[in-house]
Amino acid sequence: MTKGPFVNPLFPDNYYEPAIGLVVFLVTLFVVGKLLVPRLQKTLVERADAIDGGIVRAEGAQAEVRNLERQYHELLKEARRDAALLREEAREQGAQIRAELRTQAQAEARHLIGAAHAQIEADRQAAFAQIRTEIGRLSTDLAGRIIGESLEEDVRQTGIVERFLNELENRRSREITGRPSAKMSE
């Protein structure tokens, strides 16, 4: 190996190489400082704003969700309260309707019972009148057979059978009520 002349790296023989290197370095530094660094800083700021904005939006969304959840629970409580009120009103109306229907049914039953009593009384009176007529006819026939003459004309004219039946009826009513009847006192 042969050694050549010693070259000091700090002070080279040709000065144009370090000068060109220095110029290229300064141009590169200028380009990086004026063009690339502001763009990088702008991009970093935009990303930071996007991240901060995303966090703010997320916090806002969470606050909105909490607010909506609170409103939902309030509406749910109100709906439950309204449902309970409606159930209570329905119970009250049902009880009132049952009471009205019971009252109507009792009134209808009283009316039907009254009508049935009236019908029974009318039927009893009709049966009594028919029996009375029949008893009068049979009594007259029997008396006529015993006497041997027809008594129908005499009985009709004098009303003997009618008086007899009235007297029986008066006795019966006195026994039931325990007081003299108005017809007896006449």
C-alpha cells in the first residue's frame, strides 16, 4: 500500500466541494423549513383538531345519550304512572258499572216480582170468582135435588148463594186478621 499525500478533512485542497455541499445543505434546509415543516405542522394541527373535535363530539354524544336516557326513564315512569291511573279508573268504572247493573237487575227483579204477584192475584181472583160461580151452581143443583124442585130462579132473585159465600169469606178473613170484617158490620 502506498501512501499518498495527507489530506486534512477540515481543510480540503479544493474548496468548491464543501461550498457546493454547504449551498445544497442550505437550499435543502430552506426547502424543508419553508415548505415541508409548515405542511407537517399544519397536518399535525389538523390531526390534533380532528382528535380533539372527535373527543368533544364523543363527549357531546355521551352527554346527549345520558340526556336521552334520562328522558326515556322519565317518560317510562310517567307511562307507568298513567297506566296505573288508567287501571284504577277502569277498576272504579267497572265497580260503578257493576253497581249500576246490580241496581238495574234488582229493580227489574222487583218489577217482575210485582208483576208476578199482580198476575197471581188476578189469577186468584178469577179462579175465586169462577169457583164461587161453580159452588153457587152446584149448591143450587144439590139443594134442588134435595127439595125436589128447581131453585135456580129463586136463588138468582134472592142472591142466597152470594150472601152465603160472602159470609164464609168474612169468617175466613176474621180468622186470618183476628178482627171483624167490614162486610160483617154492615
